[in-house]
Amino acid sequence: MRLEYTERQTKFRAEIREWLAANVPSHELKSFDTKEGFEEHREWERKLHSGRWSAVTWPTELGGRGCDLIEWLIFEEEYWRAGAPLRVNQNGIFLLAPTLMEYGTEEQKKRFLPRMAAGDDLWAQGWSEPGAGSDMAAIRCKAVRDGDHYVINGQKTWSTRAVFADWLFGLFRSDPESSRHHGLTFVLLPLNLPGISIRPIKQLNGLPGFAEIFFDDVRVPVENRMGEEGQGWNVAMATAGFERGLMLRSPGRFQKTSKDLIELYKDNRETADPSISDAVVKSWMDSEAYALSTYATASRLRKGGHIGAEASTNKIFWSEMDLAMNEAAMHILGPSAELMTQDGEAGEISRWLDGFLFSQAGPIYAGSNEIQRNIIAERMLGLPRS
Amino acid sequence: MRLEYTERQTKFRAEIREWLAANVPSHELKSFDTKEGFEEHREWERKLHSGRWSAVTWPTELGGRGCDLIEWLIFEEEYWRAGAPLRVNQNGIFLLAPTLMEYGTEEQKKRFLPRMAAGDDLWAQGWSEPGAGSDMAAIRCKAVRDGDHYVINGQKTWSTRAVFADWLFGLFRSDPESSRHHGLTFVLLPLNLPGISIRPIKQLNGLPGFAEIFFDDVRVPVENRMGEEGQGWNVAMATAGFERGLMLRSPGRFQKTSKDLIELYKDNRETADPSISDAVVKSWMDSEAYALSTYATASRLRKGGHIGAEASTNKIFWSEMDLAMNEAAMHILGPSAELMTQDGEAGEISRWLDGFLFSQAGPIYAGSNEIQRNIIAERMLGLPRS
Amino acid sequence: MDFTFKEDHIDFSDSIRKFLMVEAAPEMLREIWETESGRSKALREKLAEQGLTALSVPEEFNGIGLGDLDWILIHQELGYYAIPDSLSDTAYLAAWLLNNLPGDAALKKEWLPKIANGSARIAIAHPVNPMVADAGNADLLLMWHNDEIHAVQRKQVQMTLRTSIDASRRLFDVTWKPSDATRICPASHGASLWQGLLDRAALAAAAHLIGLAQRMLDLGIDYSAQRKQFGKPIGSFQAVKHQLADVAVKIEFAKPVLYRAAYSVMHDKSRRSVNVSHAKLACGEAAWFSARKSIQVHGAMGYTWEADLQMFMKRAWALNAAWGDQSFHKKRIADFIYSSGAALGPGETFT
Amino acid sequence: MDFTFKEDHIDFSDSIRKFLMVEAAPEMLREIWETESGRSKALREKLAEQGLTALSVPEEFNGIGLGDLDWILIHQELGYYAIPDSLSDTAYLAAWLLNNLPGDAALKKEWLPKIANGSARIAIAHPVNPMVADAGNADLLLMWHNDEIHAVQRKQVQMTLRTSIDASRRLFDVTWKPSDATRICPASHGASLWQGLLDRAALAAAAHLIGLAQRMLDLGIDYSAQRKQFGKPIGSFQAVKHQLADVAVKIEFAKPVLYRAAYSVMHDKSRRSVNVSHAKLACGEAAWFSARKSIQVHGAMGYTWEADLQMFMKRAWALNAAWGDQSFHKKRIADFIYSSGAALGPGETFT
């Protein structure tokens, strides 16, 4: 155990800090759930790429810096510290890319990864379907082989970023006779193919944060398949626990929120309910605990360890922490907390409301917390299945 | 709606207040989980009876005062306000007696009720069995008919007061072929019959608060049966929801605890964590809410209403409130909170520890809170059974 | 001692519920919210036909002359159906304030009949709220100014619309100039009127909140009974059952607190303000909790604009902080319970 | 940056676990607790044989010369097995205090070898604790007096036994008379030593608490897998699963907090005290929560003296308030985060 950064790590931190100080836009970008905001965020991804900061964990030949997980954490800390824009390309870089690197052909890697790093292709995910939310093995959307194509019919839903994204990755049922985890295939496809229609779904704040996607005889070439036909579940799951579990929510994000909450409380200490201090103290403790736990996991992985139930304990911990921090802010703001971003005067207040709304989704998406508790109880604690 | 006491109610309050002021022992009685304390509490029951205060809701001819539920609430408020001793006879007067009045024969009423009111017979309950705790229908302890007797074999457990009590009431399986709710019979028996052995169970504080009871060919005359043979479940349940649900924990108890907690916090305000004030404020709000809800239910019952899911919502509410209040006290007392009653110097501190220990049992006994939540979800909210 | 509502109270609120069920279905609310004013003349007329606008107005001004306790079940229904109208502000709060103005104020004669027949909308500015709800379509604004009461017409003030997360709310920053001409009550008398108004407003908000809590619970129950996962309705899973059962418990124990507060206000009991704060906190907590649990049961659907749940959640979040937020009301209770000589403990519930 | 323990740390704590599993089975603990002293000479000798008493003593005094980080996993195991011995107080805390006395104090030479070989028991009196643990069988007492350190023999003090809910604790009121003869360190130097001691004591208590939390979780898991209701093991019900899963989450996220604190103490980082308070709160909260959930899963059985759970619960309740209760440690964190210029936010985790 050595909880000190190496000289190299310290230099790396200084380098990203300097670059961000020079490049982070001085004005807040529009939400990437609007067309205009989406393109603004794409520009930012291109800017990041120009500094070779868009995918720091990737190998240098693919546009990355070959960072290990500790360096990635440092990058994220500085990124959140600088108040840099949200990553519109998160789906691609953090979720799809690790899978592509493990299961993709050389040709696929060359075809997709550089454009992803450059912000040229922005990716949406296609997991959920109506009736297959937390129970992902219930997928019914079909991809039937027809010569050198798959013909896709059916529907995906809750697809984040899909309203404006370029490409989609997801699981489809290639064997119509199969059930549950069998007979699924992992497919990558451009969202402008004929037969695709996209219906935006407005989220709580009124903006289309996700979409339903309808497939009507959509033909996708076989070379867009990742892994073997029928092996899609394994492809999707193999890396699901791994770095993904770690990368979904980096600790810097919550440490930044906690810092802001502390400031907010200090600014309102005269009028706020003194018992809210408890929630503020807890926000510091919990965001630190989350960071420490992430460093511990990263250290273990670097020494060849595997991610076990951390993915599930993490999910519960950060989603509940995020709710609690944003609720505390709402209570400090009191009657002003209801003002939205759309309100020109609301300024910082409305960012807390945005955060509060967003935090509501935390315990639900990426596997509801109920599902995560089942996983912890059965796989980590060994309790009997019901 | 008229939230004012009538003149008669106010006079009744004054009467009990005066009697208690003159009669409540000036020293604290020993715990009734000791032999000596049990008899001290029996003496107190006799004293109450001498003032006709031991069973105020009973008809006057049985030693009561024919009080309605509002008057009973007033009685309880004054009782807790005066810091009078715990009722060692609670099982009998609040749990068994209403059932006896509804299902007992005239002969049984005459035989049992006056002695109960006088403190001559103190009652234990025999519901639970090993393997039949929250799932009461799983009762296996047998009462097989043999001429004009039942022959009882088997085991009861978690029988409160049974270590020192005189009589036991409970459910037994009279039809060995039956299962679940069928074939059960409600029997009353003296605990000194041949074939009965009692093994005290020490609770958290080291005192035997409950017992296991073993029956080995114990012969009980048929006239000790309440209701019809095989109808025991209905007898036990008919009044289970009714006044019992209301009488198990009267609001005065928690209002007294909250008042003490407020005093404790005021006395320690300089040093205590200011956020504990939140728990103190909540104790006042919740104990008031519980009192109000009880008055509302009592008013409704007086007008011919029935108790529905209140028994379950009450159980959850008071047990969680009691935990929270006692936890708050423990946190205020800090490092002194660990001192027990057995510590001669601890005084008031140890009473909080006693309360804290006792509150741990709240969410568990009389139907665990998990069972109560199932009942609320299925019977009150109409959710599907699992 | 009788803690039940009179049958005519219950009958009246039942009839209002049946009326609102038809007239305020979620699709209709969405339509109204999307209008610029956020208010519907047609709906207001129907509310007036039901007698709701006349409830608090004395009979001499063509009203029904009922009081706080008569309103409480109605406010609950208005919350349950998330009615987008300044009905409570106009017909309950402003009516009470005007009616209690000292002397034979001309204002009473002018406005109370208009409140009763539903033709007037009145907004109220109080410093506990940073903005003024429904100022934009108010025919009259009753303004706080150092405990004085002022009455101004809409054209006498400048206002800017603010944007609330609750699309049914119309909030305004209002700037105006108090003068002798606008003053309708001096501070000496106004202070206690404003106290009475604040308590009534918080009471009404509490009742709306408990209605909202119940609505969100009902939406959660409906959704969980229909929606299947792993081949079973999710409402059959213990995790879902227990979350909804906990909501039911919170609602059950908030309601009698609300009713005591209404009674205390009606009879101006000495603990009126403490009891109102208790109600606001208990009902707000029930609504906040119900929102959290209902969205969890709804899954991703609960996070959408199209599921009805969002309408009720947002109203709940907004109302929870209106007319005194948690800090405000908690402090009123803390000040009471820590005061020396406060009558606490058993037997003081109705003191 | 490496947040993993060295293999020899892990191997050592594994071997201690295996040893304690045999030597400190619950039946044996019960026997020891029922003795008058509450302490077992035989157990102490075995602990010494394992090298535990010598861990912190420098090699020149026949010890092993290890530090705070080496102790942390051991304290966890001592907590997990609820070891009834003043081992931590003597061999970790007193050893550290004596060893850090200024100058070439004769006391070091006298007591450190006795600590190392397990023959001495030392009790420590600090004003944060109202009573002195294990004073009754201490060969030496190290006493706080206005930041001075005093050393007294047992016969130099009066003591009265107090009764803790945790039958394994032996607490005493101690009265004594400080004098020049008893003073072994002046306040000028003592203040920082007492600070260091308090942080180490709170750190050790935190580690015991997380061990206790894990033990109570394990007992809950075992019970729920065996105990059947409605024909199924109760551990198959979602309500039970989810309660135990929540305990596991709390423990998972308290552990790295504990390890950072140990590292901060070992390396005397500027945030040492804040990190220790964080660990005490997080581990105490995990233990308190684990107790509540485990008793709930145990049902009535958890409320009995005979189920082992009670031994661990009571230890957890007592330790949670020892060496600084919640208020004390929360205040240290609040003072830090609200101080102007505190380095907060991303990138300051190891500052």
C-alpha cells in the first residue's frame, strides 16, 4: 500500500490540468439532448481528440495514451475538477470500445475505433426493449440471417443518445427458436439505414434523452457482427463486469458535486436547516469512500484481479449517494429549487435541479437497484435463489 | 369532527390523575422478568384493581368501568404520564379478555375474568412454535381429544411472561390430519399442570423475558376450550385486528418517550450533535401522529367502523418510531449509553438503554414488519400475491 | 371528542372527486398546461358550477360561508387531480383575507361576490415565497409590505415570468410601488392576518401534497400490477410490495395530522401554527417519499414525460417548498418543543 | 499509487484468523465473559505466542517493530471474533505511547519488553471516554491530566466497576492524584502524543467495528439460509436478501476508508485526524446497520441471550461510542470541510 502518486502520475495530472485550463469552453454548452447541443458536444469531442485526450486508456496507435486505470482516474478527476462538458461519446468510448478491443476483428477495430475517438461516429446503445428492461435476456428484436446480411425487425427502447447519434450497438435475437441468453447476436449498425425509424422519448426535463427505435426489414451486412453468431450474450457480458463497472461513473463527478454542495451550504448557512449539515458531511464522506473504493479496485485490477460484485455494490452506492446529495441541495435551495434551466435567471440553481432530476434515474437504469441487490445477495453472499 | 374533550371526559381524566398521583409507587419496581419483580407487579395490579382501574374497558359487573375507547385512551395517557409501572397483566387484559368476552361461555367468563382483573391469574400467551413464528398457521403442537380431556404434546416458544405466569392461552392442533388454519383449537390451561416443563429464554438484557414450554401428555379438561373444536383459528383471528391492534401499544407510551427525549436533548444541547435535533423534532411529530391516528380510529370504531389494515400500518409505524427515538437517545448519551440497569450509578441513562434494547424487538414480534408489509401490499393496496 | 368527518363533508368531497375524475383526466391537464396562461376558463367555470369558488365567501356576498375544515378534503382532491387553477389562492386564501379585513372595506363588496361566482382570480405575494404564483392572470394582487396589506391591479405592477419544473405553475417576479392608496390594512392589524394567511396557505399546500402522495401511490400500484418482468407482474415481488407498503404507512399517518391542523386553524387554537407546520412537514414528506418510490416502481417509464407520474411528482416537489419549506416549518416546531414550559407528552394532543 | 495490501500482511492476518477461529469460538468467549475479570490468562498467552503482543514494540525491546498499517487487518480480526482482551489497548496504544515518550525514559525499558512478551496489561485514561476500560486488571495505567501523561500503578488509584451492556467490557471509574512523581511527560509534548493516541485508538475501534459488521452479516447469512418459513429458507425472500445486500454495500465502502485512515496515521499525513474520524463514522455506521439488519433477519432468535449475535451487537453498540462518539467525529469532519481554503473535490483524495 502506497497512497502517493508517482512523479509520472503527478506530471500527467499537471499536463491534463494545463490542457483543460486552456481548452475547456468558457460558456456552458447546450444540453446534448438538443440537436444544437449535440453538435456542440461533438465539437468538444473533436477538440479533446486533437489533444489526444478523448480516449486516454486506448493504445496510442488508436488515438489514446495507453493510460492504466490509475491514470484514467487522474484524468477523470481533472476533467470534473475543470468543469469540462459531459461526454456525449461515453457510450462508445467507455462501453463499446472495451468490447470491440476484445471481440472485434482487426478490420472492425480499424474501421470503428479511430472514428469513435475522433468524434466522427457517436454511438447509441440498443439493449432494452419493451418488456425487456431489467430482464435483458427477454430480448425479442430479431436479426435473421439472409445471405451475407442480417434482416432486423422489431423494436428497441430507452436508447440513450439515439435521437442524434450516428451508430447503434446492441443485442438481437438471431435464432428465432432460441430463448433467454441463447441465440443472441451482437450487431453494430448505422442509424441512417433504410427501415429505421426513431421516436424520441422526452425525459423529465422535457428533452429527448432517449428514444425508441423501430426496425422494419433493416438489412445489416454480416461484417457488422461482433463475435460469433449466437454468442452475443457472452460478448455483451464478458466485459460487462470489468472496467465498464468501474468506468460508468467516475468518482471525480461525485467529489465535484459534494464540493459544490459544501459551498452551497456555506453560502446558505444562516438560513438553512442546521440538520442539513449532516447530509453535507455525508456527501463528503460518501464521495471520498467511492473514490477510495475505485482506487482500491483499480489497484487490484492492475495486479491481475477481477471485478466481482463491485459492479453491483458500486451501482447501488453511487446512485443513492447522487440522490442524497441532490436532495440535500434541493432542501437548501428551498422555494427557489423549482426553477429550471429554461429560466434565464436561474443560473446555478437550475443546475442543481438538473442534477436532481438526473439523479432520479440513477437507481433505475443500467440494471435497477433491486436487480443489483438480488445479484449481491445471490452471488456475493450466497443466499438461495427464490 | 370535534377535537375537544367533553366535560365527562375531562372529569374522568381528573379522577384517574388524582388516583395515580396518590397510588403510583414512588420507587421503580424491579423488572417483571425477575421473580421478585413479577410479584411486585402483581401487587400493583391488585392495587389498580382495588381502585377499579385494572380493566377500565370491561363492563362494571366484571370489575371494569365500561369505558369506551376514548376514555381508554385518556386512561392510558394519564397512566404513562404518571410513570406508572408496566402492566404485567397486559396479555390477559388486552389480548385474551376481548376474545373471552366474544367467544367464551358465561361460565368461562365468570371463572376467568374476575380473577384476571384482580391480578390473581396472570396470563402468558402460547402462539409461536419452533418453525412457526411469523407463519402462525404452521402450528404443530397437538391437543388430541381423549374423552372429556385434551391431551397436549409438543412445544411452544417465545411465550412472554410464561416463566412466572399462572395461566396460558394458545392455539393447538386438535385434528392431527389437518393442515394450516384448519383443525386448530383455542385452549386455556394452568401452567402448573403435570407434564409441563418451562425453560426460560434469556433476552438481550440477560433476563428471562420469554420461555419455551414443553408439553408431555398434559391433560386439560374440555371445558377449558374456547369456541368450537377446530375453530381456533377463527377465534384467534376474529378479534386480532380489532381493538387488540389498537391496544397493543397505546400512544401515551411514545408521547412520554418523546417528551423524555426532548428533555434529554435540552439537557445536552451544548455538546450533542446539532443534527440530532432532527430526530428529536421527528419524535414529537411521529408520537403525535400516532396519537392522532389512534384517536381517529377510536372515533371511527365508536361509530361502528371496523379495523382494517390499521393493525399492520400501526405495527410498522410504532415499532420504527420506537427504534428511532431510542437510537436518538443513545446518540445523545454517547459513551455513557452502554451502562446497564444493573449498574447502580447509571440511573436514568440505563432506562434509555433498556428502552433501546426493548425497541429492537418491536419490528420482529407480533408479526414481523416484513409480514405486515406483505399484508398491507396485498390486502390494502391489492397487489398480487407472490 | 370525535375525530371523524361529518357525512355531508364526505359526500361533498366524494361528489367533487367524481367531478374531477372526469373533468381533470391527465390528458386534459396536459392540454391546459401547454397553453400560455396555463389556466383554462372552461375548467374554472366548471369549478364555479360545483360551488367551489363560493365555499369560503360569506352568504351576504353570495357565497356558501363555510370554513377551513370544509376545505380540507377538497384541497386533497385538488392535489390528487393536480388541478391547474389558482382556485385555492383565490377562493380559500384571498377570500379569507378579504373577509377578515377590518371594518366595512369596500374591497369586500367589490371582490367577494366575484370570487364566489368564479369570475375573479386573485394572487397573493408573501415574503416566504420568492415569487408570486399566478400573478400573470390575476385580476387583483394582495401584497405583503412590512406586514401591511396592499391591493393592486395587474396593470399597476411589473412582472416577469419564471420557469418552474412544474409546467402547471405560473410564477412571477413582481415589482411594484406601495403607497397610501394601495394600502388596505395597516401593519398593526395586518401582522396577525398575514400569520393567519400563511398558516392557511401552508395547510392548503399540505392537503394538496397528501392528495398528490396518494395519486402517486395509486399510479405505482396500477403500474406494478400490469407491468411484467421475469414472467410475473412486478407487484408480486416483495421488493416492490414493501416499497409501496411503506408509502401507504406514511400517508396513513400524515392524514390525521392534517386534519388536526385544519381543526386548529378553524378554531384558532393556541397551537395552530405548530400543528400546521407539522401537517406541512408530514404531508410533504409523504409526497416526496411517494414520488421516490413510485418512480422506482415505474422504472425507466417513470423518468419520461409521457408517463403521467411526472406531472404529480413535479407538483409535489414544488409544493413541498412553497409556503414555507422544510427548514421554515421544522424551525417552528423546534422553537415550540424546546421552549420552556411547553406542554408536551401524553394528554396534550389537543391542547 | 497502490491501494492493495502486501502479501505478507494478508498472509499474517489469514493466519491470525485461522488461529482465532479455533481459539475464540463463541462458546469460549461466553466462558471468559462469565469470569470475574472477564479476561483469560490462557488466551492472552496464546495471543502472545502468535506474536500479537510484540507487533508494535521496537526490536530493541524484543518486539517486531511494525506500525499502524500492519495492525489494521489484525484489529479487524479481533473485532470479527470479539476477542475479550485488552490487547489493542496494551500492545498497540500503550506501546505506541510509551515508545514515543521523549528521551530515554526508564519506563520504556521497563514496560515495552513486558508488553512484547504478553505479561503486562496497560489501561489508558483519556477524557473522551467517561470510564477507563480494563483498569481493574491493568499492571500500569497511563493517565491524561491536562495534556500531561502520568503513569500510575493499580494500587495508586481507587476504582469502581461499572456495568456495560457488553459483558466483555470491564469499565471503571478511576480516582487518582496526579503528582510530579507520576508525571512522565509534560503537556508541551503530551498534547500531540494524546492527539496521536486518540487517532490510533479511534482507528483501532473502527477496525474492530468493521470486523463486527462483517461477523453480524455472516451470522445473518447463515441464519437466513437455514431457517425456513412458509416452506422456504427465509434467505430466499427478497425482503431478507435486500436487507443483507445493503449491509454488504455499507461494509464494502467502509473498508477502503479505514485503510486510507490507517495509511494517514502511519505516515502522519496532514488529514490524519479527519481521515480517522471518517473511518470511525463509516465503520461504526456499518456495524450499527449490520446489527439492526441481522437482528431483523434473526427474528425473535436475535433478541435472545443464547444466539451468538447478541455478543457482537453489544460490542458494536459500545465501541461505536468509545474513543469519540458520532458527534465528536462528525464535528471534526464538519470543521474541516467548512474551513476556508479546505482542499476539497476531485484530485484531493490523498492530500
